[in-house]
Amino acid sequence: LRTLYAGGNGTTSNPYKIENWSHLDNVRENPRANFTLENNLSENPKDYAKVHNAQQGFAPIGIESTPFTGTFDGNGYTIADLTINRSIDDVGLFGQTGSNAEITNVSLEAVHITGNSQVGGLVGRNLGTVCDSSATGHVTGNNGVGGLLGSNGGTLTASNASVSITGTGSAGGGGGVGGLVGTNAKDGLVTRSQAHGNVTTERFGGGLVGSNANGTVNRSRATGTVTGNILVGGLVGANGDPNGNSGVVTESNATGTVTGTSNVGGLVGYNSVGSVSASYATGDVSADSAVGGLIGGNTDSVTASNASGAVTGKQRIGGLVGANGVESQDRPGGTIETSTASGTVTVNESATDPTEFGGLVGWNYKGTVTTSNATGDVLAGDA
């Protein structure tokens, strides 16, 4: 009779015990049970090769038809050298978790994970609760790519990632690329968490969360560099989406450098349907248009927030917000209240007319700005 685990019976009071890679791989045999890690795992043990396919690596635990809905306690131990290389969706140590799943105290080191959509170091698609967990290494995918979670429709708390992220981002939205979470949606909550890795993507890129629509980011921060094209932010790439799903960012900050082309901000790339409050950004920001020290483009609410990084661009450049409103779509600007900017604003030498710029807001289209100010220099040359 095959022994699946080192002990336990899978109950809350006596969870199955995981002592090696084979035991970990067998978690998929009882996806509704309770588990606890009892040993550090790395590529050295003999059974590592047994569960790591030579080409595809480890098979994610939990799929759409049978998601993981149990509990998994990392118990202070480390899982190192996890490798996954599969051209499928829902890729991570756990591919998909259900709403009852609870994953705690899991530490992943030196992961190398590649997938298609919903790709994360710990969970590809999370609908459960993840807390006190972390990851380091590299994660690569297309849409919904994050250092810890590919997509989050559950709760993520007190967790962090120092993962190098490479993705594309969905052209239609909903598929972000972030240092911690790719896409935070479906009432997803990210709180008291951090990301420290660099993010590279085409669109919807954030140092912490790529796309935050119908989700909340609270008391969290990002420190990594974010590089992309459109909808790129130091913390969140896009807050809210064109379908009216709103995002909330509060009491959070970003300190990394942000570079892109359009709708690029030190904290949020584009705040379309959502609110940003009690938050700040200190990183330098560079883009062509709709570029701001805090937010690149804004059509909703910004309150009690500030930016101090240097901002460089060609059109609609602001120390706090680059473009408050979208004239071409007749979308009025949002409300900016009790917020400040102190960074230097520089109009790029290659800028051509028209070039709108300002120490606080570069371009204000039917928006409202109250009790806010800017103290940084504005360097416009002959623009």
C-alpha cells in the first residue's frame, strides 16, 4: 500500500504531514484535506526528480474542476527550487484554490515558473485566503502574472514577493502583470503586503498589482522598478476598468522608478473607475504622455496623497497627475483633493506642440482640483 504522507489523517487537529517532494506532490490526491509542512524542501533530495518532469517541471496542485480547498501550513519551513514550465493557465505551486482554501506561512525560494495566464509563484488563480507567505525567484507568463498570485479573487494578507516578473498584459484588460499579484478582481483584497521585484510588461504593469478592478489594495507597498508601454504604475498599473469595475487603493506607497509610454504614474498608471487615498509615490517617472508623479491618467478620485519623484515627459506631464480627464472620449477628469507634489517636472527636449504640463496637473479636462499644491520646479525650455 502506497504511503502518501509522513503521518496525520488530514483533519484540522491532525493534518497530513509533508516531509518530502513526493508527499507534497500527493497533496493533489486529497485537495479538501489539511496539510502541514514538516521539513525544508530543495532540489537536493532524491525524490525531487520524481515529481519534476524534465521538460515541464512540477505539476500545479489544483485545477478548475478540482481546486485545492483545504488548508496548507508551511510551518516556518522553506520550499526551494520549485520549477514549472507549462504553456497552460493556472500555474503555480497551487494551480487554483477555492473559496474555502487557506494557505499560510509558506516560504518559496528561487522559484522558476513559466505559464500562460494566471501564473504566480504560490497560486495561479486564488479564490481563498493566503497569509504570511513569500516567494523569491522568477515568474514569466502572458496575462495575470504575479510574484505570489497570478490572479486574486480572495484575500492576501501580510505576504511579500521579491520576484523578477515578465509578462505581456491583456489588451482587453483583466490580465495584469504585478510584482505580487497580476490581477486583483472579484472582490479581491491585498492588505499589509509588499513586493520588491522588478516588473517588465507591455501593459497593465504594477510594482505590486498589475490590474485592480473590483478589488482593494490597502496598507501595501512596492519598491521595484516597473518598465512597460501603457498603463504602468509603481504600485498599480490600472485601477478600475472600462466595464465599470472599480478599484480602491488606500494607505499604500511605491518607491521604484517607473518607465513607459502613456498613462504612466509613480503610484498608479491609470485611475479610471476607482479611488486613491492616503497614499504616496517617491520614484522617478518617465513617459511620453499622460505621465504623473502619482497618477498618469485620472478620471475618478484622488484624496490626501502626494508624490515627490521627478517626472519627465512630452505631453500632459504633471508632478501629481499627468492628465485629469480624457478629452478625446469626453471623459471628465476626476476630483483631486488635499494632495501635493514636490518633484521636478521636466518637458522632454523632443516634445512637440501641444505640450500641456504643470507642477501639480499637466492637463485638466472638466476635472476638479481643490486644496492641493505643488512645490517642485517646472523645467519646460522652449515648449
